[in-house]
Amino acid sequence: MTFNEIQELIRLVNKSNLTEFKLKDKDFEVQIRTEKYYKGAVQQVVTQAPVVTAAPTVVQAAPEAVAAPARIPESATPPPAAEPAKGKNLVEIKSPIVGTFYRSPGPDKPVFVKVGDKVKQGDVVCIIEAMKLFNEIESDVTGTVVKVLVEDASPVEYDQVLYLVEA
């Protein structure tokens, strides 16, 4: 199949009511999923609350009095981030493209992998949508998933770490 034929196929699928189209021919395979396929998926917007720190107060005192330094409230200091255990052989699975990260093949389908799951090299771990094309991302390592670093249906950048796997 030529590049122009694939582009025409994409245009036809987008104009139709299809949500998913798959074509296999000997050693060639193409799969097209439209936005309608993921319609109904819950999108989460994650924002970070601003960190509040107390400004030091200036106290004018008599020459013999000494001003005490201002204390920063304990609630204003962020808790230390929980890190995976040191000494383990952790391997990162990174995004090979820019797009939208999906943990499952559809909104009503189970996730590809979750923390604690064993993955083998070549196993599909997620889908990244880029320009209305859904690209299956495969693991390039064998091991156990230790941490999922990206929320479902959120944008990802090229080379962004998606999963930590203990090899």
C-alpha cells in the first residue's frame, strides 16, 4: 500500500461513522482509530497547588532586644517525594512520540499494564494518539512494572518517561 493510499484511507475512515478500522494483508497491517473510539473517556486535568511560604517579618525592636527569625509553617513545606527503592535495576519506558497517552485500548477496556504486572519485551504497555493515529507502544524490557508516571488521557512529550520497570 502506498503512502497516498493510506492517507486516503484515513480520510475515508474519518468521514465515516467508523470508530476503528483494521486492514491486514500478508506482512502489512494498518489500524486506524478515530476520536469517536475514545469518546466518553474521562479526561483529567491535573494542576499543582502553589507552594505557600511565609515571608520573613521585620521587627523593629529596642537596641537591646533581638528579633526572633520568622518560622515557616510546617504545612508550607512540601512532603518529600516518594521514590522507588534504591539499588533496584529500574529501567524507564519512554514515549517515542508526542501525543496523548492512553493506558487502555478503549474507555471500557482494562488497562494494558498496572503496577506489579510482569511485562516481556514486545508487550504492548499503552497507546499514544498522534494526529488521530493510535500507536501501540511496546516494552523494550522484561521485568515488573514498578510505577506508572503518566495519567490516562494526558499529553506526553517525546522521550518522556511513562513507566518504571524493575528488570
